[in-house]
Amino acid sequence: MTEVVHYEVRQHVAVVTLDNPPVNALSVGKGVLQGILDHVKAAEHDPDVRLILLIGAGRNFSGGADITEFGKPPVPGMATLRDVLAYLDTVTKPIAAAIAGPTMGGGLELALGAHWRCALTGAQIGLPEVKLGILPGAGGTQRLPRLIGVEAALPMIVGGDPVTTERALELGIVDDIVTGDLRAAAVAWAAKLVKDGRASVRRASAMAAALPDGVEADAFFAQARERVAKEWRGYPAPLECVACVEAAVKQPFAAGLRFERERFEHLVATDESRALRHAFFAERAAGKVDGLPDDTPVRSIRSVAVIGAGTMGGGIAMNFVNVGIPVKLVERAPDALQRGLATIAKNYAATVAKGRLAQDEMDRRMALLTPVDDIAQLGDVDLVVEAVFEEMEVKQAIFRALDAVAKPAAILATNTSTLDIDAIAAVTQRPGDVIGLHFFSPANVMKLLEIVRGARTAPDVIATAMKLAKTIRKVGVLVGVCDGFVGNRMVAAYFREAAFLLEEGASPQQVDRALEAFGFAMGPFRVGDLAGLDIGWAIRKRQAATRDPNERYAAAADRLCEAGRFGQKTGAGWYRYEPGRRDPIPDPEVDAIIVQTAAEAGIARREIGDAEIVERCVLQLVNVGAELLDEGVAQRASDIDIVYLFGYGFPRYRGGPMFHADLVGLPNVVAAMERYRASVGAWWTPAAGLARRAAEGGRFGG
Ligand code: 3H9
């Protein structure tokens, strides 16, 4: 077994080094915590040792408890983080911790069990447990408020965002900043503490958790609860965090610790925490491509061209200039090009006005944009992203032109959301260099990037695109070619089901309310009104000739468009909107259209419960997700979840549609689908892979 904790004594300082790559997770099973405990005990009893220094090997102190061990049985004979911290509180020698890199969760809790802390510039210091649906369960909620005061500690515990080294110094989390080589600097710092006689024993557990002067605890926590409940609807952990910090104020340390532990044990067993932990690992898994070796070479992307300066093209261009990559923005008509640039400038100016971007940074980004009116000028760029009108002939013409001018090894990407990438690649002499980069609107804001591999896309082009997603701070998910790829193909079934529910008796506001109560950021009809109903209408008109006349078709959306109701932009869609206001107002005219179309289709309307609405809409997502897995369009179920969490406002605390289905239980999912197949229609047939997994007692899993 490799040694995961090392020990040496230098200048009377016992250096206990955590060495569990990649992030020094505090694993029980691997013996990290037992190792710390053993070495600290040895140091406590070594007469040569005057101070004990905890430090991490590699780039960070510790990323916290080992999340893969949650929910697993205890390991007999192995110390836990709580055991270590309980022992640290009995040690009679000063203990210090050297913080560097991500120092999070249990990692910070361990450091809080020390009496002195130094940190290297560039560290990220925080308690992100809440993002995993839990709370700091090894004393973090009790020690941090005691160390830095309740007002500063509460947002760190409830929000989970890390602070910088400099901020940690201001807050009093760390005592000193060190620079240079961490190990050398930290040992020198610790030795100096001893030499200067500063190294006292100062336990956070012995301090009092203070509120600002004159602030009364009950009122403070009542206000905090109100704020947190509003901001974190659906998430149980943030309110529990407030309760624990309140315990830090009102109860002795030992009682607060017991309370924290009990709330931690409760939270770790909730579906929300399981879902959030799934999301954490799913996000990391999404970056991996099956069958693509880790050492696949990547092409360097130092310059980009974006073809099309519309809303989408402009948003895409912003992603690159935001990270310092110059962009040629291409549009043939000079006025359209100027309009595109002006929109980008307006977007940045709005961010500057909000104080979230410095004016000179905006100027720097704008200067990275070069307007270009001809594809012939793209001979020197490393990547081209085409973002023009969704028409195959138009795109093919552009790719033919690109093929003629682009330098060898340039990557040619299309932002198509529906068209066949292989048919686009086929017009070039270099189909291996062609890939889909499907951004979501607004492209400068939405985190999701579907990376669409064509049949002939080269492995290094895929690897480059996956890396590029990280560079531009997107969550890249690799998908295969099919109509709508993963996200839009699934959402089409979801929207269709929502429209059927209207015909059968629900109202737009009931459907939206039910799905928003489930946790979606916005219900489908509000989304439709925001995005504009004319887009879907145009697509449906194109598809009309090939539509199976025997298939059920909900006509209400077309009727709205025929009446000029395109959504928010025309002041009316599924709802009505008053000028200058975005809140939707239910509209009897819409109800009349729905009743009329239902009658024409011969559908008898009935009362529909919210549970049915949610079940039908979400299970449609699940079933199409299962089809996509069957067809190999998605690599793994968790990738589908990531698409939905980052691109479609699916509630993170439910983990994504596929994880949700696993929680419901696949036999229950199939039973519900069979029920709807009998009562609603044939499209409720379970996908083969779903039926198979249900029959075998399986799950979608990761
Ligand atoms: C906790 O501490 C509970 C306590 O309060 C109470 C206990 C009683 N465990 O993200 P990366 C893996 S809860 C296990 O790509 P980066 C990760 O899956 C914990 N594994 O690197 C990945 O594996 P793979 C509170 C972990 O440099 C690899 O390490 N802490 C853990 O972009 C590299 O990760 C947190 O919530 C872990 N704790 O970012 C922090 N952390 O290579 C969670 C990472 O197989 N971690 N892995 O895909 C993070 O936020 C980031 O990983 C970090 C590094 C910022 C540390």
C-alpha cells in the first residue's frame, strides 16, 4: 500500500504531509485519516517537536472528505475525520496548517482544527458541502463562526462559494500569506512562529461564535431563514446550515457538534444529496470520451472565426474573446456586421454598468474582435464556427468555401441544432476536421455545449473540442448525430406532451406551475413565449409534408402563431404580456383556442392533476433519453443528465431526468408508461433499453 501520509521533523516542526492525489481527499478507506491521526499522536509525544504542521503534497491542501465513500459502511479500525478533529482538540502542542490550492469541505475543517493557518496566494478556501446537498459535518459549522464571526461565516456555509487567500486573511481564516515554494515557505513560517514565541495553542472550539454588536440572535436567524428559503427553494441543506450556525451561537461546542452531526447524517441520506453528488460526478464524467486515450493530441486553438453575426454568432464570439482568443466575426452585409458588433458592445456595456466588468477589460475584449466580410479571409484561423441560418444548402455552401480557404488542420465547426453534420462534412475534402459545436442561447451565458461528433470526425478534433469547452468555461458533452441531438430531441417530446395535456384539459398556467413546482426554472409554455413561438412554427411548416397524418398533432401552437402571437416579443403567446413587464398573464383567448383545437381533434377534456402533468412530461424526457442511449447518440445516461442540468433548467437537486428515473425505479417508470400507452396513446411505448433494464432490475446508472 503506498503511503498516503508522510512524516518528518524539521527545525522542531513535525511535518505531516497528506499525499493522496489528485486532490488529497480525506479518505477513510485508504487510511489518510488514520495516517494523520497516527502521525499527530507521534508528534504530540516526541519531545523534539514544538509544533505540528499539516500540509498537502501536490498542488493543494485537501479537497475534503472522499465523496465516493458517502453512504458506504464504516471501515473498522480506520479513523474518520471526526476522530482526527476530536484528537486535535486534545493536543497540547500548537498545530498549524499550510493551505494551498483548493482547500475545501473537510479539508478546510481539518485546517480549522489547527490553531494557526498560513496560505499560499491562489488558494480557494471554502465549505462547498451545501452544493452536494449536505453540510460541513466535521465541525465546520461550529468552528468557522467561532473563528471569524457569524456574519462572515454564514454565507460561506450556506452558499458554499470559496474565498481567495487574500479574502481569507481579511476574514481571519488564515493568519499569514506565504509565497514561493509552499513546503519550504510553510516550514520556515512555522519554525518562526515557534522561534518568536507566537505559537500558542488557540482552539477555535474554545471561542464564542459572535454576532455583530447589537444584533439579536433570534431576529438574525429568522431573517436568514427567510432569505435562504426563498433563494434555495427545493434544496433542504441550506436551511439546515442556518440551523447549525444558530446552534454554534446558542449551544456549547460539544452540543453544537452533536447537532451538526445529526443534521449531516439526515441530509446525506436524502434524495437531493444523492442527486447533487450524482451531478458532481456526472459533470466530471462528461469530460471523458470512451475509447479516446488520455494522451490523444489536441490542436492548439489560438484564433477563431465565427460566421454569422446574429444573436447566436455574436454570443459565440463573446465566449472566445472573454478568454483572450481573437475572433474574426464574419458577415457579408456591412450593416449586419455593424449591428452584430453593436449588440456585443451593448451586452458588455450592460455588464460594465452592473459593475461586474471593468471598462478597460471590455475594451480589451472588443479589440479582439475583427469584423470580416468575406470567408476568403479565414485562411489563418485555427477554428471556424459557422452560425448562420438553419438551412442545409446555405451551410453546405459555406463549408465548400471554407474547405477551399482554411489552412490544413483548421477545425471546421457548425453550430447547427438540427441538421446532419455528416451531410455538411461530406461537401468538404476533410470530413475528419468537421464537428458540431452546438451552443445554447444566449450563447455567452448558457453553460452547455453539445459537441457533435460526425461519423468521420477525427479523434484529435474531438479531444480538442472537449478541451476547448473547458477553456471557454462551458460544460462540454459529446453526442452523436441525430435530429435535435440529445437536448432538443428530448425537449421536443416534452413540449409535445405538454401540448397534449392542454388538449386533454390542462391550462398553460397549470402545466407551467406543476413543472415549476417540480423544480424546473420555467415551465414549457413560459419557455416557449420567451424563445419565440415562430421558430417552432417555421420548423413544423417545413415538416408538414412528411408528417404521418395518423399521428396525433396538437394544433394550438400553430393557431397562436397564425394569430400573430409569437410570445413575449409580440406581447402575446401562450400568455399575454403588458408593455414593459415580463410576468405572464393567463389569457381567455388562449383557453378558447385550446378548447377549439381539442374539439376538432375529438378529444374530451377532463380534470388533470399536477402529478400526471409532471409524470407525463418528465417520463417523455426519460424515454427519449433511453432511445438516445440505445442508439449510442449519448455515451452514458449521466451525460444526458448534464445536458438537462446545464441546458434546460432541470432542477439540479433532482440530478437530471435519467437519475430521476433511477430514483423512481425503472419498473415503476415502465408501469406508468404502460398505463399511459393504454389510456393516452401508442407513443408511450417504452424504449427497448428502458424495458430491458426495468425487467432486469437495472438502472441507467452513470
Ligand atoms: C466533505 O468534505 C464532508 C465533510 O464536511 C464531512 C465529513 C464527515 N472526493 O474536479 P476535478 C476527484 S464533502 C472524491 O476534475 P479540479 C474528481 O472526481 C467534500 N473525489 O479537479 C476527479 O476524479 P476523476 C467537500 C474527489 O482541479 C478528480 O478528483 N468538498 C473529490 O478541476 C479531479 O477533480 C468538495 O465538495 C472528493 N472530495 O478541481 C470539493 N474532489 O479524475 C469537491 C475531487 O476520476 N471537489 N475528486 O474524474 C472540487 O470541487 C474539485 O474537485 C476541486 C479540484 C476544486 C477540489
